Amino acid sequence: MDKNNLLQLMLIQEEEEDEEHMLLHHIFQKRRGIQNLFVKRREEGYFKLLIDHLKTDDSKFRECFRLNLDQFHFVVALIRDDPTKPGTNAVPLPITAEEKLALTLRFMATGETFRSLAFAFRISHSYISTLVKETLLSMCKHLVPMFIPAPSTDVLERNAEEFWQRWNFPNCVGALDGKHIRIFAPAKSGSLYFNYKEYFSIVMLALVDANYKFVVLDVGSYGKEGDSSIFSKSALGKKILTSEDFFPKDQFLPNSTKKLPHVVVGDEAFRLHKRIMKPFNKLTANSDKRNAVFNYGIPDYVSGIPSVLYTYSYKT
């Protein structure tokens, strides 16, 4: 090897050693900074301070976490048994189920960034991203079967009775609509999530009862899709459009001899169907006062109008 090549090789080795030294120095400084910031999480973290001040004030506790103290402990008891990381020499006291739930609830209530929550709760932002996902999955696993079970015939019959009593609408088991939930566009997704409101979203399609409580949910469709197309391809849509077992048996309308099927109500985005009711369009409603009354749902209209409108509207 000649002198020039040897010199060049030595320079390359020196540069590599310098880069390695800088990288190790950076890692050391980073680890030392994380240790100084997060080592006293249990004594100085946001959760410790909040619990000390709020555990005797149920009203303020609910303002902070959107759950009262009893509800908080109820959810903690459900998710406590899910797998958690055991203690180690570096982290002898792992993050508790209470801390995980408190962090997740604050994230959901405020929409704060993970970096902002990291400084408050003294947990690294990279781990918060994993922690929030795990906690939400655990909550869904335990709470969904409990609070949003698959609707039975008895539940739908009760919904129909509530719709009649509260909204003066007979034989209705639920109200259907879609909601765009704003998101950051996933990588390489193009315009799939870009909706007509000109922002990126996923769509939540929901069936609710007369008290605005969820009966069935379908979440995750592309933002560019319309409510009608999402409904047609969803499990909920297929159930409503094709399954007769989903609905209670046909019932007589109030003050009428007509026996008609149970339905769900939706807005103009959905197609008219035997099982789907929708308002009259503006032109039709403006031309006939009875149609406008039907759209608005005024409770004191005469008893003969509902059956006429109801019969006419569901026909294709």
C-alpha cells in the first residue's frame, strides 16, 4: 500500500471514530437528561399532584378526567389485570393502571400532544404513544360488551317505545348518521382520507337511541366516502338492509289499523328503503305543510297525518 492510500485510510478511520464518539456522547447525554427528568415521576409527576388534591373533591375530579372518582376506580379495576411490564432494576416501580388511565383520559379530554403530556406526567413521549393505545384497547375490550352490547329485539322494542314517547315517531328503533373525525393524513394515503369539508378524517357511522346513546358503531371508513356508501358496505348496513331478524315484528301505528315495519331514521344522504326513513326534500316539504310537519316532528299534529306520511315515505 502506497503512502497516499495509507494516509487516506487513516483519515477515514479517524472520521469514523469521531462520529462514533459523538454518537455515544449524544446517547449518554440523552439518557442522563431522561433520568433527571423522569426519575421522580411518583413524587413530582402530574398524576401524584392531581390525586393528592382531587381525591377529596369529586366535582373537580370529574372536570379533570371526565369521570367521577367512583367511575375512575371502576374502570381501573377492569383494566388492572391486563398485562403490564414487570419492575426492573432500572425501573423498579412500573407505571400503574391508575396512572395509565389518568394519562389516557387527559389525552382524550384535552387533545394535548404526547410531548406536552410527557413533561407533565414525567413519562417519555415515545412510551406515551404506546401506553395510550394499549389503555384504549383494554378499555374497549372490557367496556364495549358492557355498555354497547349487540342489540337484542327487546332493546330495539324499548327504543321504539322511547322514540314514540319522546319524539312522537312510531316504530323507530334508532337514528342513523355519520361523523367525520379529524386526523393527520396517514403516510402514502393520497386523498383517501380527504373529505368534502376539506380536511383529513375517518368516519364514524352510528346508530343511536332516543336519548342520543350509541346502539351500534362502525368506525374507520375513509373520509372521502359518503355516509350512504359507508352504510351499504358496513356490517350494520347489511344487517339493516337484508336481515329481518334484526328488527322487532311489525306493529300497529298509534291510533291506526295499519301494521308497518320498524325502521331507522337518517338524513338525505341515505337511500329510501323499507327499513330506512328519511325526510322529505326541501321542495316537497315547502309545497305541503304536512310534509314539513313530518320533517320537523311537531308533537301536536293531528292523529291522521302520521300514518299517511309514514306509509307514503317508505315506499320506493
